[in-house]
Amino acid sequence: MMKRTNSCGELVKKDIKQKVCLMGWVNSRRDHGGIIFTDLRDRYGLTQVVFDPKHIKKVHADAEKLRREDVIAVSGKVRSRGEGLENPKLKTGEIEVLVDSLEILNKSETPPIEIDERIELNEDIRLKYRYLDLRRESMQKNIALRHRTVKAARDYFDSMGFLEIETPMLGKSTPEGARDYLVPSRVNAGKFYALPQSPQILKQLCMISGFDKYFQVVRCFRDEDLRADRQPEFTQIDVEMSFIEQDDIFSLIEGLVKNIWKKVLGRNVKVPFKRMSYHDAMGKYGSDKPDLRFGLELVDVSDIVSKSGFDVFKKVIADKGKVKCVNAKNCGGFSRKELDELIAFVQIYDAKGMAWMKVTDKGLESNIVKYFDSNVQKGLVKAMNAAKGDLLLFVADHKHHIVDVALGQLRNELARRLKLTKGKEDNFLWVVDFPLFEFDEDEQRHVAVHHPFTIPRDEDIKYLDTDVKKVKAKAYDITLNGVEIGGGSIRIHKPEMQKKMFKVLGISDKDANKKFGFLLEAFKYGAPPHGGIALGLDRIIALLTGNESIREVIAFPKTKNAEDLMMEAPNNVDEKQLKELNVKLDVVKK
């Protein structure tokens, strides 16, 4: 076999007259007056190679048999394409290789999908033939950028004195959060390992072990309902530090982001990032991960509309609910059909409906405006900073959370329809002071908003025994353009506080010792103050590459049904395998 001397993406004008050997896939083949032109492709690019019957007849004859995706090796001399024949879109567009010899390394059958960026393909077909889909230039670029991002992260943490410490894949099930993926043990009949949802407890144990600066690029597993930015197995950049405060985490991660954006995209990121409380994020934007690249803030107009004659609003306010409004600037021309679509949209998020008013030169116009006297209308116009051509959109409910979330999602939908984020710079934000607990209606108990190892703010510890709704956490999320890319907290490091936390969560001493006994035991032997964060690598790569779905930046992802269409997993296993694992199936038909 020939020896490759160059890739298909590096030869340029200065290489003319060089003797080279290229290897790759036949991307296209054109026959012009008996001369065959082939674009040869590898992950580095394309090079045009030429088979001329007047040069070497046998080589030309062999080239006539070539088809797309054949794997070949060619050797020959680099020459200029000639004036007017260059391809400015290619790095190699000024040259071509006149072939002296051709070796067909492997023939390809007709591919079931086109290796062509111009052709849109069904995602299931792409995932079925992922090894072919990954040959496309965009996918190769995504995977290469992922590599560079991980390398930049590792280099950064190494420069800051961190150690990458691997933690086990087979661990203990501690069901406080998403469902675990369970692995039966053959050696210990009837017992199961759990795949890690995150290395949370283990990285805390690293701190207790004296490794004050830990990080890991780690695979995590959660059995939860999937969507565009979720996978059953995903990758985190996991970080933990001892003897630090919240600001130390912020400074470290801002430096990491600045480093990645510079090395991977060549962009400068301004630090420090803006900070916003969870209360303000939900109140003003209806989201704990608000996109600040555009306005459309939520405004509480309950006091104003309480003076109206509109019974829907008055009843909500009497029931201790609230009415909020968004001013869709310059959207007064929306048709009734478009307004009905927006009403249906907010109902997805449990809102019972949406009221609207258009701002005209004659005042407010709407099918409900007759219930609002001139003083109330003036109050709304002033509160919403409304002008002619604007559109006021209202949601009311006795549950405050429904109002915030529905209008927050409406805000994002308006931004999509109006293209409000186009051309805007990346906007990073720290969301801080999350509630420590939330009430789970299904389980009728309080659960941890982040996880049960998060410490409360010092000033809120007193409320643990009296009113847990008031307790805020030393917890924080980092968001980018309305997407959460990481979250973390300062951890509990004293056993007394951890036991109090478990008590509020309804976890008995017996259950706590059963689930987390090894951590509680470790706390007895001098645990340092510590905290950390986990960054979603897949989401970061998707944002860096401009993709909405993380499946576009994972080499072999699962579908929304957690299936691998290429390997046909999950699948049935032999009865013999189940017997060895002491597992008997009793499948419940749905």
C-alpha cells in the first residue's frame, strides 16, 4: 500500500511540483471530455485529483470504475488549476493533483444517505447510519470543536493547579432526583449497582481526602424524559474546591469560559458576568435561565387592573393571585390568528388564557377594553412604557408560578418570531440565591431544589426550624443566552447541618445512613468547607457551534426515546445472560 504524505486539506500554491500521496473517500466524480476529475475527501478537507488518459492510460481506465465513497489512494504531482479555474471556497482551490498511480483500498456500495450538506435528512435515518452521517463536514467540525473545547478546559484547570481524578461508573443507588440506571451484579446475586447521575458525593469525598482542587470530564447517566438538550448519558465538566467561597467559583469558571471562547472561537468574553437573584429572574423574565439579549420584561400590573371592571382579573387578584403583562413592542399589527396562536401557546404552560390590548393613536383597543376606564388605561400605558403600535399581553392566575412561567415562555416565543436575538453578542449570567427547598405536590414533602448537600445561606439557617420556604441556598447556575450550562453550590461540610437537611427533606436517620452513610461517616473526620459546579459539556458545545440540539455535537447519541438506532439498543438479551445475573423478567405491557 502507498504511504500517505499529506491530508486532503493542506496542499496550496507553494506545493506545486511536489510529489504527493493522498488517501481518502471519493466525494464526487466528473468526466469532462475524457478527463476524470475527482474530489478526494478526508476530515481535513477536499483536494481535486485528475485522471488524464493522455498522461497514464491504465490509471485513467481504473478511475472510470470509481464511485462515491470508494476509499482510494493516489500519488502524483501537484500542479496549478490554471487561471480562472480556481475554487476560492476551498483552501486547496488553487491546485490539483495529476495522478500517476491509483490504488482502490475499498469499494463502497451506494450509501443509504447522501454525504452532502445541501440535502436535509430525517434525523432517524441520520442516527441509523451515524457512521455515514459523521462523514459530513458539519459533523466533523462539531466533533473537532468538541475535542478542542475539552483540551482547552483540561489545559486551563491544569494551569490552575487542579487534578483530574476519575470516579467509579459502578456505584450505589441514592434515589434523590432523577431515576437511576441500574446494573445487576452477577457476583452478588439480587444486588444492583447504579450508574452515576453525577460524581457529587465522590467529589465531596475527594475534598475530605485532601485533594483541594478536583476536576473531571465525566460521563453521567439519568433515566429521565428526553428533549433536544437532554440525553440519557451526557458529559459534565465537574469541578470541586476546598476552602473557598461562592465568588471563588465564579472567578474560576469565568476564567474557564474566557479561555475556551478565545481558544476555540477566537472571541473575547467580557468578565465578570452579570449576577441576578432567582427572585428577580423569575419576577422579571419568568425563567431561572433568562435570555438577556432582548427586553420584553414582565411587569406586575395587579394593582392597576384591580381598579378595572374586568371580572377575570378582579377574581384572580381577590384570590391572592396576580396579573402580569409583557409589552410586545411594535407588534400591534398582529392578526387575530396570530393572537389566537399566542393564546394557545401560553396554555401549554398551564395558563388558562391570555388577554391582549393594542396601543393605537386613539388609545387601547381590545375585545375587553370596555371594562377598563380611561384612568386604568393610562395607568397601563405608563406602567408598560407603551407607545402607538405596541401590543400588551396579559396572563392572570392565582398561582404566581404559572403567571411567571407562561409569560416567560411567551417572551421567548416572541423573541423567536421577531428574531430579537439575531446578531446579538453572547450573554452570560449567574443566577444566585435559589430557594433551598421546593414542595413536591406528588410526594407531599419538601425536596431539594439542587441536591441535599447544598448549604443554606448563613442568614437563613434560623428558618430551617420555623419556615423553610424562606431559606435561600448558596447555590448558583450559569446561563448563556437563556440556556443553563452549569450549576453548583457551596456544600454542607458539618454532619449536624447535613442531618438537619435530611430531616427537612423527610429522610430518616435510618434512611440517611442507608443511602449516604459513608459520606456522613467521612464528615466526622474533618471535612473542609468546599463547593463546586458541574458544567454541561454537550450544551456548551451546542452553543459554540450554533446548534439547538445536543445530538448534533455527540458522536453517537440516543433518540428522544433513549434508543440507539444504529446499534438497535436497548435490545433483548439471552435467557442465559439473565440467569447468570439472577434476573427474571416480568414485563408489564403498556
